[in-house]
Amino acid sequence: MGRIVANAAPAWVVALAGVVAVALVAPADERTAWMPVVVALALLVVFVAQLPSAGGRQLQTRLSVSVAGLIVIVGAATAVFAALPAG
């Protein structure tokens, strides 16, 4: 399981960095609108991170763990942004 998490970590870091960047740069009322962009960038990293070990037996597991983690990260950030006042 350690190798699977190690493959997923770059996508999670990109998702966290994207959430932080959106929190710092985007206006409060547009933050949730930028979350799909963060997900798209993190998904690109997921697939790029799998290229060196593509074709392995656990490809589906690695992809699933990566995507599940970034959805949790971005989903939690979206919930926080939606709960905060817009102004």
C-alpha cells in the first residue's frame, strides 16, 4: 500500500496547492467556480504520475486511490468555501 500512496501523493499535493492558490487569489464569490480547474490539473498529474509504472497489475488501484484522495481534498475545500460568507 505504501507504493500506491507514494504514486498518489503528487496529485494530492497539486490538489492542495491548487486549493491554497484559489483561496489566496480568487475573489470569495468565485472560489467554488475554480474548483473544477483544480480537479482537472490534479487529474492530469494523476495520469502523468502513472506513466513510469503504466501497465502494472495495480494500475486501477493506483488511479482509484489518487482520484479518491483528490476528490476528498477538493470536496472538503469546496464545502468550506461554500460555507464562508461571499463578501
